[in-house]
Amino acid sequence: MGLPAGTGVGVRSIWLGLLFASLVGHAGAAQGYLVVVSGLGGDQVHRVRFHDWAVTLLDAARDRLGVPESHTVYLAERPERDPERIDAESTRENVAAELTRLAGEAEPDASVFILLIGHGSYQGDESQFSLPGPDMSAEDFAVLLDRFETQQVAFVNTASASGDFVAVLSGPGRTIVTATKSAFERNETMFCEHFVRAFAEDGADVDKDDMVSLLEAFNYARREVERVYERESRLLTEHAVLDDNGDGEGSVDPDPSAGDGALAQRLFLGLAPGALVATAADDSVLVGLYRRRQELQNGIADLRSRKEAMDPTTYERELELLLVELAQTAQAIREREGGGDGDCD
């Protein structure tokens, strides 16, 4: 499939844009890994709350997104509370051991999601995440994240006083999310509750592709937090930020075309529904097509992020090649699934 005959440069750009908008659909991303660390609760109310949020995400990962339990780790303050779900106590030693193990076992192109649920503090000029026993600082986590040399890492700290984690952990191939924009926003946060709901419910899927990207989850949680504060006529004391361009500065409102968000918008925790069906049916060809479609979508997103630094002719030529193959792959998926020929003239 090529461009319509006689298409000029301006018309070609419009046609390519329409084609891109119509074809970017279900994300067929390879399965990722999920590490949930529930920290020191401090009291029974918070222990229960943190556990409920953790289980909500773990259940969604398994039941809605097809992430196998062998790809998940759950560390919590009191493993005896739910020994079937909690792998070990969330001590500093156990967190380091699990992340070190995963860095050595995860495939080079894997995505690794790390979610911290709990309380935070700011002491001695550095932010801390509260754990049973010694707490962990951003610097402690930086040492561990450096072991993921090729994998894409999404690190989400939903605790209070978490903002300083961004500057310390920011880097290539990493998406860093914090519930606050600085270490001085120390009030208890609401961000985690809404962030896990983004994956467990249907409200965060803005582009209606049956998947929730990390960017969509972030934006959903941020908006829901703002709504709660507005409804209760309270001054907003937490401002979540996201950094994924490696500059060490988080954005409250990420814009993939101009700064943060380009990587987060193509990071998904699990598989698209079609890919899940293909996996369950043991259809390796269809699984491969879904994987190729995600690779092409990622390639387009990466190309678009580099547009301003490229020669316009080169940019359009490379974009056309990617879009044509994306259209062909999408058609092959439809035919494999028995959905018709999907002609696009």
C-alpha cells in the first residue's frame, strides 16, 4: 500500500497524519515485570489501605493485563497478613535483593514497573521512603536502577515528600513519577489510590485503544486528585510530576510532543486484549504481529520526538515507511483474526 498517486508534500503530510491517527490502536507490547513495594504503614488503617492498593494493581495486572504472577513481586510490611500474595517483608535488604535479581533475569528489552506505596520523609537533605527497619533514599534506589542497563524502567513513588527522587533517578530509558513535585510537599498523598485505579478500571483509557499507558495512568491520577481537592474546597498540597526525557525535571502536565511524556505514552504494563487472546490460543504468528505493531508504534513515537532536529524530507520519508508497514501489519492482524480484508485505499 502506497500514497495516493499525485500526492504533494502538503497533502502527503495530511494523509500520513490521518493514517497515523486511524491506525495507532491496541498496544501489543511484550509482557513486562511489576514490583510493588508497600512500605511502613505506621498504623493498622494505613497498613490495610496500602495492602488494598497493592492488591488492586496486582489483580489488574494478572486478570486484565495478562501479566503472569511469575513476573510480579510484592513486598510488604507484614507478610503474614497475606502470605499467599506477599513474597517477603519490604525491608531494605529484600528490596535490593529482588531488584538485583530482576535486573539479571529480565530480558534486555523488557519493561520493569516499580511502584512504591507508603509514607515518605525529607531528612538530612535527602528524600526517604519509609520501610520496616532502615529507610531507602533516592540514592539507594539509583544504585539499584543502574543495574537495569538495557530495560525500560518505570519507577513510581507515590509517597509524600517524593519529588526529589526525580532529579536523582532520571536517565535514558527511564520514566520517573512522583506524587509530589518537591520534598517539601509532606502531607499524606492521594495519588496512589487513583493511579492503581487507572489500571483496574476503565476511566483512564483516553484514546480508547483498550490499553492504559503509563502517561494515561499518570494524567488520570493527577486529575482525580485535583477533583477531590476541588470538591472538598481544599488547597492542593500534592502536585504529581513525570519525567521521561532524562533531564531530571518533572512535568506536572507532560506534553509528548514538546518534552516529557513521549516514552510514558508507549509504556504499557501488560498486553492488549487481542494479544491476550492470541497468547491464550497459542497463535505465535498473531503474537508476533502484535509485537511488530508495537515496535512500529514505538518507532513512530520516537521519530516524532526527533522531528524538530531532522531534515523535513528525511522525516516524512521515514515516517511514510513506518506508517505503511504499520498499515500492512494492522491488516495482517485483522485477516489473521478473521476480521475482513481491511482495505485502505
